[in-house]
Amino acid sequence: MTKWVGPYVRAGAETNLLPADRVFEEARGLRLLDVDGTLLRTRITDRQRITPPFGLSTLKEGVGINLRLFKEVFAETTVRTGVGARHRIARYSLFEEADISTTPEFEFKRIGSSNQVGIEGTLLAVGRLTRWVLLNLEVDALLPFDDVKAAILEVEASVGLKLTSYLSVNYVLRFLRDQEIRDRDAFSQDLLLRFSVEVF
């Protein structure tokens, strides 16, 4: 529409290719809960499968207005706002429900599938320290139409070292607030090898 304002359409998907296990230092009591909190079973073990391959998949769609607030060679900042949707498909994926410091047993609860539609807002910021070192920040929020209290907030910050024009090593720190998954905020960190191609 102008140099600084225009429309955006986005679609994305995220899943896990490999299974993930929670390994304990020693065998402990374990309680497995269903999505609604019903006790499914108890057992004593030193390992629990958290998610199978393709166990937790997330789909995102959005359409709205894109505002470019700042753009220079060394940095750029963009804000997007519009209507968005989040779809979560959970196949026997679990999260740790109880705080193990206050309970003698580990407690895991199944994650339920969900579909949410609402107002979304995204902040994207990129900083280029050199040609080979990139800083990225993405803040993504969704305010569902049917339940304001079920708002989703995702923050992802990363430092990337470019190996080639399309290959980079990235340290990623993530924050997630999503009451549909768990009551407590979640933090995670990863070291990733990323392949990316700029289309336009």
C-alpha cells in the first residue's frame, strides 16, 4: 500500500520428528492424568515418553496489516495485527503437571487438541551485528474471541551465526504462556541448525 504499510498473509506449521523422553535420576512414582485431570494410571519408572514422533503439531494462520516501523541495513522492526487462528493437534503428548519439589510423585497430564480464532499481534525485530551474526526477536500473541483469559503469548529470541548464505547455527530461547497446554509459564532453549532461503 505504501513503503511502510501493507497487508500480510501467513501460514505456518511446527511439529517434532523425533520422540522425546523425560529421564529421571532414579525410579519414582508416576501419575498419568487425562486431559480433564482424570487419573489414568500410576506406576514406578525411571523414564516417561513425553511425546511420540509428530506428537504435538501446531498450525498458525493469519491475515491483516503489516507496519514497518524501522528499516536500516543493520536492523529492522515490523508490527503485524489482524485476525489469526491457532490449531493444536496433540497425539499422546504430555506435560509435567506437578512441581516435583513439593510432591513425592511425578505427575504428567495429557495435552488436549484445540482450535482458537481471535485477534493476533506480532512484533518482529532483527539486528545485524555483522554480516554473519544475527539477532532475532519475535513476540506473538493471540486473543481468542470466545475466551479472553485463554490468551496465548509466545516470545522467541535467538542469536544466529551464518555459516553460508542459507545455513546457520542458532541458539534459541523460548517463552510460552498458553493455559490450554499448562497453567504455568514454560521456558525452553535449543541449539538449532537452520536452512533458509529468501524467496522475495
